Amino acid sequence: RKRIVSGVQPTGSIHLGNYLGAIKNWIELQNTYETLFFIVDLHAITLPYETQQLSKATRDTAAIYLACGIDTSKASVFVQSHVRAHVELMWLLSSATPIGWLNKMIQFKEKSRKAGDENVGVALLTYPVLMASDILLYQSDFVPVGEDQKQHLELTREIAERVNYLYGGRKWKKLGGRGGAIFKVPEPLIPPAGARVMSLTDGLSKMSKSAPSDQSRINLLDPKDVIANKIKRCKTDSFAGLEFDNPERPECNNLLSVYQLISGKTKQEVTEECRDMNWGAFKTLLTDALIEHLHPIQVRYEEIISDSAYLDGVLAKGAAKATDIADVTLNNIYQAMGFLQR
Ligand code: TYM
């Protein structure tokens, strides 16, 4: 079976963008593919963070995966730092990654500009190499992510190709390796809708965990009244009726798309249903649909998070399975790069 990996950072709370852009799509993929989903705690320390919050946020994120429908009889769920091979491979990959490739990363440029030079650790720059390691360790075929991770996926592909070129093929054979490429070159899976959910307060910027105002996002664990209040206060416009794809109406397009994905309707159905609606009526419809969709997830989350023995068991089993796969790749690359075998 083809293999899929993906992950979310345990920083702030998981929001509708993470859900519609990534997690919700994982649920369907786990039926067809071999899937590994991790919580990328090592990525979460690349900007200043609260040490007291990290382990709680990591557990919460795992519980949210399960509450959203990740089924541990099909998928492996684990914590990135529990599989040491991620950091180890990253060092090897970083020797084959030109700094120029990293300097071009949009997320690095944006995050470092915001943080200011004194706060930018080296890890913020090398962050995409760790991400490449997360993916290449498992010889992944596909990586389901939102639009904002596309550039990191392209970099991952370039690193894989470069390592295959530098150390794979005939050279590797001479060192006793079994032929072929060291790494499979993975492909991103970016959903046709939901890949870029926008902020509730500005239809031109993406919904993000780090935006200062909580009003800009719907968190998966927001209580009903908070959801209702955020939708009530979200930005709209003063055009008549509602429509998709009008570039002058980014908020309208975003809210209709969210409604479409959450309700499970087609774009055509939503277009017909909402064409002649005013904002008041639509906001009620959207609020109800969000609450109906998120409420069962929240109930399951509460059950899972309160059963810590169960959650620990899931994460231990996931880490053991992941370690088995990762160690094979790691041994191969050490061999291919000419290290003395243990
Ligand atoms: P992170 O934690 O920022 O986001 C997790 C996932 O959510 C998607 N996403 C969105 N999708 C649609 N609309 C939005 N507004 C939105 N905001 C976020 C992201 O595209 C992502 O799929 N570097 C990654 C985590 C990572 C990873 C990996 C992912 C580390 N290693 C290996 C895949 C494979 C990140 O920071 O995602």
C-alpha cells in the first residue's frame, strides 16, 4: 500500500483551517493508504514558547486527531520527539541542503520578520529540513497539507532528489547498499477546497494560530456561544446576495466555502441555497452548521483527553511502529553516506 504522513504543530489551538486544510482529509485517506500522523512538537520550539504548555498542547493535539476520526486500528498516531530518528536524519539532510534554498522559504521570511533578529533561532531557518526528515524517513508517497505548506513540500522533494543524486545509485551499491534510490520523492496532496481558509476578520489573510486576535479564527474546541459570537462579529460586505469567487468579496467566498465543507453540500447546492440570502440569515445557517459539526468532535475530545492511559497507549504504539520504519531508512542513509556501521 502507498504510504501517507502528515502532522500539525502543537502551538495554540487547532482551528478550522487546520481541520479543513488537513485533518478532515486524513480521515478519508486512512481507509485507502497506510497512514502515519504525528504531532510535530520539535517544530513547535522554533519560536519562543511556554515550556509549561508544550506537553499539554501535544496531548491535546493527539486527542483532537482521534476526536476528529483518526482510527488507530488503521492509522499510527505518534509524537515526533518520541521517534529519535527525525532529528538524526535532519542532521544528515542538512549537510546536503544549501542555505540559499532555506533563505527563500516564505514562512521563514515572514516569521523571522515578525519575530525580529534577536529572537530568530537557527532552528527557524532549518525548520523545513526537519519537515523533510519527517516525510523522507517513512518513504512517503503522499503528504496531505494545506496550501501554505506547498513550498516546504517542494523543498522536501529537492532535498530527496539531491541526496539520491549525491549518495544513491551506483555509489551506494559499491558500499553494499541495495540498489535504487535512498528516498522516495513524495508528492503533496492539497485539497481542491479548504486548502486556504481565511481569517474571519480579514478575507485576504489566512486563518492562523498565531494571529493576535482570537476573533479571527474558529478553534475546534470553541464552545457554542463563542462560535456564535465570532460568526456574528465576523467581517462581511454590503453587496446584495451571496456568491462564490467574486474577487471583490473575499470574505463572502471564504464563508460560503466554509459552509460548503462543513455541511457536506456541493458548491452548486450552496450557490442555489444562498444566492438570495442576506448576511443575517446566512450567519445563522453557518453558525448552526458549525455547531452541529463540531459538537460531536468536542464530546469525543473530552472523553479521550480524560482517559490518559488510553491516550498514552495510542502514542506508545504509534511511536513503536514509526521507529521500526524510520530505523530502516536511517540505517540505509548512514550506509550510503559512508559511515562506519555499528
Ligand atoms: P501547521 O501546524 O501550521 O498546520 C497544520 C496543517 O494545517 C494546514 N493549515 C491550513 N489549511 C487551510 N487553511 C488554513 N488557514 C491553514 N492553516 C494551516 C497546514 O497547511 C498544515 O497542513 N510545518 C507544518 C507541520 C509539519 C508537517 C510535517 C506537515 C511538520 N512536519 C511533515 C506534513 C508533513 C506546519 O507547521 O503545519
